[in-house]
Amino acid sequence: MNLRLSLKLVIRSVRSRMADVSKFVIKCRSSLHAFVKTRTFALSIYICISMIFVSVAVFNTKIVQVNDGSGSKYIYTFRSDPVSILKQDGITLTSQDEVSMTKFQDNFAKINLFAAFPVKINADGKSQSLLIARGTISEVLQKAGITLGIDDLINQSLDLPVTQDMEIVVNRVAYKTLNQTSEIPFQTISTSSTLLKKGVQRVQVQGKNGQLGTTVKQQYIDGVMTNQQILSQTVISQPVNAQVSIGTAANTPYSLMSPPSSLLLNDKGVPAKFSKVIDAIATAYSYVDGSYTATGNKVRVGYVAVNPNKIPYGSKLYIMSADGSYVYGYAIAADTGGFVYNGSGVDVDLFLSTNHDVDKFGRQRMKIYILS
């Protein structure tokens, strides 16, 4: 019973207080309605709304520093995506441009913009222009699909950063090793001969070129040979020098006996050096094969018969006519002529190879040059 009574008292008290509050609200409502209709209220509302918008703008505005290599600028934005931020500033990116952006800290971030530019590449006979935002020469070549050989040349350093309007030139280098054969020219050795008429030349030994093997290394740049280096040389065969005899005799000598090297003829075909000269009467003779001279030598052209009391056996002689029309040539005193005993006045008897030559020669005046 006491509980019910207590509840009733509480309910009555609450109802009483609510009635008092209602009366107060009704009383204030009329005053509030009058305030709302005033300019002061309208201005207060505008100021509050403006402050709210300003506060929202201040707390949500982001500052972005844009660096593009030529300088920096600041963009104020509500956006967070770098592409949208740049587009807001009128910057439209291409597929070759590169952009990097830092994270926002206290509504501040940085954008690094790398705008693509053309780089000219000349390689393999072709020229191409490649758009690239950044990178090294090596990276540009890789992007262009150009691989450098170990010997290839390039006009830029591979680790050099690319720049605006840069031109890259690649030259392909190749090497070839070849074995070549060339001739070694023979030399012509000329010697004077008392066995030939002056001006007459006779080839004693035919000349023959030798062969030289050469290994060379050739350098080609873009297909054009630019350098050649000799690596080695080997003589395959030695050349054979030609040997030519040039006549110095006044006429073709009858005797082909080889003279000593000391026998030299002057421009008239006369021995340049001699110990004595004899104006002689000469005849000729011929023996059958197998005959021997008084000194025991087998007769041959070049052995002549003399008076050993005037011209000792073994004396080296050069016999010719005074006008040079007939030249017996080099001879050796090796026999005794019958004229020594018959008083014919003959000084020398020349051995000729045939009786016909003997008859043709007959008796002539000759000069005997005693060489030794």
C-alpha cells in the first residue's frame, strides 16, 4: 500500500512539472518567433553557415607542389589523384609522360612531372625518334630494341642521362681475318760481259716472282672497311732474281772462254787494264777433236799458239783487230805455233773450231793485249 501511494505521489509531481515547462515554452515561443523575423537572426544564420563552409574548406584543402624540371608551382585542390590534380591545372598527360607523387602529410604533397621529349636514334641504317620522359642512354637503346655488340661504337656514354633533342648514333663494327697471297717481285741484276757485243743483252737466268702469305685483320664500320692490320707474314717462296749480261765487246767475240772478273773493257771495247800490247800478224788453225796443245791441254777455242820466247805459256790475252771489226776475245797462250820455226813473221795462231772459219779468217793484223 505504501508503494502504490509513493508511485502516485511521484506521478503527480512529474505531471505538475511538465505543466510548468509547457507554460514556459508557450511563453518563449512567441518571443522566439518574433526574433526569427528580424535581420539580426538572418545575418547570424548566414555567418554561421559561411563559417561552417570556410572551416570545411580550410580543413580539406590540399597544397600540392608540382616540379617539372623547369621550375615549381603550387596547386590548391581537394583532389588526391595526381592525374586529376594536374588536369585541374590544365596539364594533360600522355602515355609516355611519367609522374611520381609523395604521400600527403598535413595536406601537403609533391608531384614530380617528367614530360616526354623526342630522342633521335640512328642505327643499322635507320633513323627513329623515340619519346621518353627520363632515363639513361642504355635504357633508351633497350626501349628502342637496339642491342650493342662488344665492338660497336656509340657517340654517347651509356650511363649519360638523356636530354631534350639529343641524338644517339650507333655504328656497327665488325672484324674479318683474311689470308692473302701476294707476289714478291724479283730483282734484275745486270752485269757487264766481254763475251757479248756492246749493247747486246742476254738473259742468263729468268726472273721469277716469289710468293708472300699475309694474314690481315680488317675493320668494317657499318659495312665499310675503314682499317686493315697485318697480323703476320710468311714467305711461301723466295723470288729468283733475273740475271742479265750486257755486252761490252767491240764485236761478238769468237772465243767464249770465261774471262777473269778483272777483265773490263772500256767504251771502245779495249781492255781497261793491260801490261803490254803487241801489233801482231795473226793466222788461224784447227785440229781434229782429241788433239792436245804443247802445254798438255786439250785444244779448244781460246787456247792460242804463240812464240813462248815472246809470250810465255799461260799468259792471259785479249785479241782483237785495231778497228774492232773482228774480236777473238779472251785467250790463253797454251801452244807453240809452227811460225816460230818457218820465219813467216806470224806472231799468233788462233785456234778456230772449223776449217771453214780458218779459211775465212786467213791472215790478219791484230792487237794482242797482254793482261798478265
